[in-house]
Amino acid sequence: MDFLTSLALILLCSLVLGSAFHACKLPPLLGMLLVGIFLGPHLLNWIASPILEVSADLREIALIVILTRAGLSLNLKDLRIVGRPAVMLCMVPALTEIVGYMLFATLFLGTSILESAVIGTVIAAVSPAVVVPRMIALQEQGYGTLHSVPQMVNAGSSMDDIFVIVAFTALVGMAKGGNFDFGIFWEVPVSIVTGIAVGVGVGYLLVIFFRHVHTRDTVKIITMISFAFLFVSLEKAVSDYVPFSAMLAVVTVGVIYNALDPIRSARLSKKYEKIWVLAEIILFVLVGAAVDLRYVAKSGGIVTLVIFLALIFRMGGVYLSLIKTPLNFKERAFCAIAYIPKATVQAALGAIPLAMGLSCGAVVLTAAVLSIIITAPLGAFTIDLTSHRLLSRNLPTPTPDSERKGS
């Protein structure tokens, strides 16, 4: 099948199935994932080979869009207002889930400790695409706002992705080498520092530049994406000499832009939402196309078991993060439920180990796809079902003036 026909099928089928899933109150990305599975080389084989050949680059572009959106929408004031619990939610649930995979994937899937940790870093990120819109709606309706539950989950889920991606980058490098490298203990912090430093510098310069040079928001978006591509190239060029995290630099640019120029940042974030409409289709279709259904049929059951066992560890991590907070039992239970959905990061990272030729590549991809299929609808459904039952509504107290106007 030729390139244009294949691309048209991908887009049209994804839009139709995505709309159908949305009408059923399920995440549209599940429809896109199914399109990739059915049109991919393991079933109908209707995706042109040139698209499959550049799928790794397209997924990296989608990851850049995800992280830039996360940076532009991340408000550091929210982290300061909510405080320690939000910071803990950025890391602890992901860490406990990774530990769960190191235990259960090693036990049931036969992977090494290091390979199991790689699986954990791919699966451990929560999905802002599923969680954030629901938390914003709850915040607007006043549910859980007494103890800032929606704000806490929003801030934690945004930073959670960044933490997991940095950990994945470090671990997958070790897995490629075939053994545990104790040098990673200095490389990871150095890569974090250099990534943040470069991101802060470029973000500050972009804010100053665009304050003096007035351009359309579309030009600003193209400029930011171009710098993101340069960060990726820079990481590859200097990796043998200086540890550097390109993806952390990408996020930091967005965070700095939002901190220094929130009005323009909000406009750019809206533009990125439009770009994400196309990037989301390409990302999930290509991940679906990479899935080997024979491997899923052979190992899907045991992988599903491992996913659920690791989720229990994740929920334990949420409870640990909320120790010594004023949240009651119901609010803590809701936070644990809100950390169930997985989607975008799993789609962006899931096929990378397979493309790198790692022996755990097939199981990582299978686990990533199954985690999306299982947790995205499960998380969305349980959040919607339990939010009004577990969270109390905190309506603003009417003033005497408003009472008189109401009468």
C-alpha cells in the first residue's frame, strides 16, 4: 500500500474509532491503539513501510510534544502551595511501582533485575491525558478542594512523567550495556543538573527574545520544537563526555517560560493541544502496529498479572506520600485511584527497548500496550465513578451581599 493511502487510513480510522470510544466515555486513544494493531504488519499489513521505518523518530517527536506541554502547564506555585505531598507524589508512587516490577517481573517473566527495572520505568508513569482534565473539572465543581486534592494530583502527575522518563533514560542505557554500572550514581544527578541548566538558560533567553521580537505563537512553537530537536542531538553528541538529559531540558524550557511569562505560556499550551491531536494519533497507531500478537497471546496473561500486582505497590506508594496530611481515608483512596491510568508515556517509551535490540524489548512493549488497554479505561471509569462519592464538595460560603442579591 502506498504512503498517502496508508496515512489516510490511519487518520480516518483513528478519528472514527477514537470518536466511538469517546462516545462510550472511554479514552479515545484506545481506538487509535486498536487501529495500529489491526492495520499493522502482524494483521492487515496496511501501513506503508516508509512510515514504519521512521516510527522511532515520530514517537520521539510525540514525546517532545508531551514533555513541552507538561512543562508549559506545570505551575511551580501549585507545588509550593500543596507542599510536601505533591513533591512526594512526583516520585514515591513511581518508585514503589518500579520496585513491584523488579520483584514480580523477575519472578514471573524471567527477566533480570535490570530488565525488570526498565519495564517498571516504562509502565510507572501516570497519564495526564486521562487524569488532568478530570482533576480540573473536579476543581471547578469544588470537589476535594478543601484539602487541595485535585491540585495535588495534577501537580504530582505532571512531574511523575518527568521523573520516570529520566529514570528510563538512565536504566535503558545500562541495559544496553548488559550490566549494572555503578557510574550511573554520578551520571544521573549530573545529567539532571546539566539538563535543567541548559533548559533554564534557553527558556530564559526565549522569554526575553519573544518579549522584544513580536511573532505569531506558531513561530514560537516552531522555535521551541527546534530547540528540543537540538537538545536531542546535543545529548547524542556529548553523551560520551558529559551526561546530559535532553528530555529534562525540554521540560525545563516550558517550566521557565510558564514561570516568567504565564500569559503567553497559556496561549502556547493551547497551541500544543492542537498539535497533540495529530501527534497522539501517530503515536498510538505506531505503538499498536509494533505489537506482536503472537507474543501477547503467549505471555499476555502473566504480564497482566504482573501489572495488577505492581499497581498494588503503586497504591501503597500513594498512601506513603500522603502520610501526615489532613486528608481523610476517602480522599487518600481517591488519590490512589487517580494514579491508576497509564497511556501517553507508555506509548512513547514502550517500543524503544525493542528498537534498541534489547532482549526484554518484546515483553516491555507487550506490558506497555496491555497497561494502556487495562488501566486507561479502568482509571477513567473509577475516577468518574468514585469522585463524587469519595470527595466532599467545598462550595464557597455566600457573602451577605450575594445572599441579598439571590433573594
